[in-house]
Amino acid sequence: MHDLLPDLPAYGLVGNSIKHMETCGTILEALWRERDLTAERHRAAFTALAREAKPPAADLAEALYELSQVSRAWLPYPDTKETLRAPTSSPSSMG
């Protein structure tokens, strides 16, 4: 799993210091928390999580990630069009 990290030393993990059972959750938490900071961390978080599910093929996590990034793989919520076209009476804050 440690080969998925974009910058292993940044997580305080080097070489064989990773103990899978103790560290896996910590690594996944760190990756998930920082998944939107860079494209590399986004990929690392999602593929690491998919690999924890023990897919039947070694490269399936990467393939699933690639498929999830294709716009055709996403469906809008039923009220998306209505919501985007609705006038707003006050500015909304996103955050």
C-alpha cells in the first residue's frame, strides 16, 4: 500500500516502518483528508481505499479510478437543472 503515497516521507513513513495493520487506517485517513489538495493525492486516496477491498485483479483499483474520472460515469441529481436555473435572492456561501 505504501507505494500509493505520492510523498511517503511527508506522512512520516519510510521504508519498512509501515506496519500494515496499525498504519493502514492512519494512512487512509491522511490520504482521504488531503484528497482534494492535488490530483496525485486524489488518485492515491481512492485507489488505496479500493485496494483495501481486495479486488480480484491487481490493476482493478487503477482501472476503477480511471473510469470514475470519465464524465459519462457521473449522473446528475434529478433536481440539478432546476437548482442551477433557480434565481437566488441572496448570495450563498459555499464552503
